[in-house]
Amino acid sequence: MSLCLYDAKILGSTIKKARQKKHLTQAACAELLDFSLSFQKDVERGRFSPSLENFYHICRTLNISADACIFPDTDISDPDYQELIRTIAKCHRSQLRILLSTASALLENDNTDSQVPKRTPVNKPKRGKNDLC
């Protein structure tokens, strides 16, 4: 499966920024990734999208998260975002459901930021009287 042109360009731009952040030329990056220079250039320009295996290899080698490629407008370097991710990673499933419900309610009731897309509420499973979430 191939990415649409818009997504391929976003992915290519993200890869290019990661390469430049490491002060690598396209040729040096292509050699590091074991790609041909023309393939490296085409991926960065959004002409080609890498296979899943190559995408994984790019992310690991250039030390970029898949999220940065898929959701480029999310500032993953924000300390609050990083703390939230670390906290979520420590939660149990029931705690995650509580967090998700709380976040959904916050987004549903927050009219202050028109740039945040409204999300459709998730159907919640029935709970027993001893469940915390």
C-alpha cells in the first residue's frame, strides 16, 4: 500500500528534518540507511513512500518516533506531553479508561481552542458496581 501524495510529502519532510538535525547530507544518510541516494531523495521529496520495514529502519536509525512522522503537528518535545506519556505508560488498563474518559470530557466541554478537533465519544462498556472506571 502506498501513501497518498500529501502524507508522503509530510513523511518525507519529517525524515529530511531528522536528517538535517543530525547534520547528515542526503548521501551520508542514504549510506547510513543502506539506501540508494536516488531513493533517499525521492522519499524526502514525497515521490516514494518507504515500505513498513524501511519506515521502521528509518525511525530507528534517525532516532525519530513514528508519531512524529504520522502526526507532525504534535509537539512531542513539550515537557508536559513527555510527562503525560511517561505517566500513561505506568497506568493499568482501568486507569487508562478513566484517563481516556476524562480527556474526552475535557475536549467535549472545551470551547476555548477552535483548533482542537472535536472527537466522537467512544461507546463505553457496561461496568460492574466494583469497577473504578
